[in-house]
Amino acid sequence: MCENKNDIIKEFRIYSLATDPIYIGTGGYTIGRVDNTIVREPTTKLPKIPGSSLAGTWRYYVTLEIHKYFTNSDYRIKRENRKDKKDIFVNKAPKWVNNFVDNKYVGIKCAGKDDDSNINFDEAGDRGTGHCGHCIVCKGFGFSKKDKSWQGMIYFGDLNILLFPVFTREGTKWVTTEKSLIEADLLKNKKGDNEVYVVKEETEEGADDFLNLGWLYLSYKKEKKCISLDKVKIDGFRLEVKDIVIVPEKLFSHIVNSNLEVRTSVSIDPITGAAKEGALFTSESIPRGTVLYGKIRIFDKSVFAGISSELSSLPSEKYLESALRDSKHFFETLGIGGMTTRGFGRIKLELTPCEGDDSTQFEDKGEKNDAE
Ligand SMILES: [Zn+2]
């Protein structure tokens, strides 16, 4: 499951916890009673956080993080300051900010859409507008100028729903599938001693009991599996194996889609302060408490720097990794997606290096558990 087959591409697993409902809108589709619908995986109809949203938001947060270390409060370093590099960043700036030489061109405009893309690359660094094309943000996330485009070095995958909270008569349970647990390295295909609820595709003889997952009333069996939830212990969030319900693949999408958070809102008439006639609308979102999982990869193109003049001065994988780590705290305050000023969007992310041998580490631990 880990594709770290060489040294120049480093893969990371992302485990994340929604601390607010997450709304990433599709813009304009109405499905059934919902006016403002969210992005879904076309093949499974499961809501997700697309890699493009993650990339765009993280680009902004890396830029914000760098800005914190500017010696002045300007949003772009003044041209005259760049010659004397020591005036650019404060002393305590981390290496990925201070030691990457081309960060002397960075500015807040390196985030977001390039508003000055029709100029040549050589001019870009000296202007106060648009993507500078030089800094760790532009090199890491990519840029496009009139005469030169750069793909970037960080590859973002989608964040998919791994564990989805549903209220049942036995309290809140987190619904998942065997496939996603294996993919996220939480379940091993071997004997274990963690007892979980398993819902089978057909009601079979000898079911232990029934459980209501939203409007679905399903029979389950308690089975012993080899599950470790250490990786989804995100901050104070402690999910217990006994609260997990494994359901068949084909039911998962139904359970998720019928248990999304749906809010009905109304526009307020500014004159009367009352609800505006005909301005009722509904929006859906991924509920708080959902655990999502995805992967990102960093392609360390800095090893090629010098071979071609085009690729000179590139940040190392280590610097890019630090940039992502040091800036991810913004997801916990500013969030991702839409309606972040109305109680939506906050999410906690954990970045775990995808080691080639991490599955064996898990196995060792499992055996230790068995022995205990
Ligand atoms: Zn830049």
C-alpha cells in the first residue's frame, strides 16, 4: 500500500478529523431537497474533500505561515531588502523559510490565483503582483507564467471518508468498510482480538442483534479483527474499536448519504429583520466527527537542480515537508471549504510518513498484543 519505492518520491498518509461540518460545494446543483450540494466521488457518490481544495487551501496557509516571519508587516518583501538577505526574515524563522534563497521573492500574492500570469518568468520575481515563480510556495505548489510553467512538487490526493459517525440506539458509532480500513492501514487481514460490529450483506442465521444506522435497520454479528486505531488518535479524539461498525461496500454510500448534516437556512430581510419570502434554502455537509483519509506525495526534484538551468534552486523534500507541517495548524482555525465564517470547515490533519515497512511494524505490534 506504500509506494515509497525510491528516494525521490516520498509518500505521506493524511488522517484527518472534521471538528466542524465540512462544506465543499459543487456550485449550483440541486439534488432532491438539497439546494447547495457538496462534492462527491462520481463512482461511489461518497462526499469527499477533493485534492484540489486541499492543495489550494494549503498553498494559502504556507504563504500565511511565511508571512509571520517577515521583518516588516508588508505583504511582499521590498525590492531593496532582498539584497541584504538577513533583513528579510526574523531570526527565529525556520530553515524552510530562511535558508531557501529564493524566498526573498515571496509575498502573500504567491497564494491563490495568479493575478499577473501574462508576464515573463524573469520579470515575475521583481514585481509586486501575482505568483513570484521563485519562492518555496511557487516551486512547491506550481506556477504558470507567460514563458514558463512549473508543475510543482507536491501531489495532493483526495481525502475520502474513512470513519463516518452515525447516531444509533447504542450511541454514536463510526461506520466504515473493510476495504477503507485496510487501505488506511488500520486493519490487518489476520487474526486479532478486537471485537467489532460487522454488518453482512444478507441477514444471516445467528445474527447477534440489530442496529439502526439512520433509517436502515440492520443485523450484525460481533467479530474479532486485528484493528489498531492509534493513527486516528488525533489530539483528544479517542475512538474505540468497539464503536466501529464495518458495513458492506454497497451499503456504505447509502448510510453516509442519508446521514449527512442538512441545514435549512433562510435569508433575512434587512429592513424588517424577518425571514425573506421565498428565500429558504438547504445545504448539506460532511458532519463533525468524520474521519477522512488520503495521501500526498512529494517529488524531490531538487536532486535534479543543477543538471538543467531551468531546475536550479528547488526546495528539498525536507523543506517542503516542514512547510506543510508548520502551516497545517491553520486548518484548525480557518478551515477548508465554504461557509467557514458560519461554523463550517475546521479540520485537524495528521501527516504520517508512509514508510515502506510500516505494515510490518503494525504486524509486530499485533503479535505483541496477542501474546499479552
Ligand atoms: Zn512565490
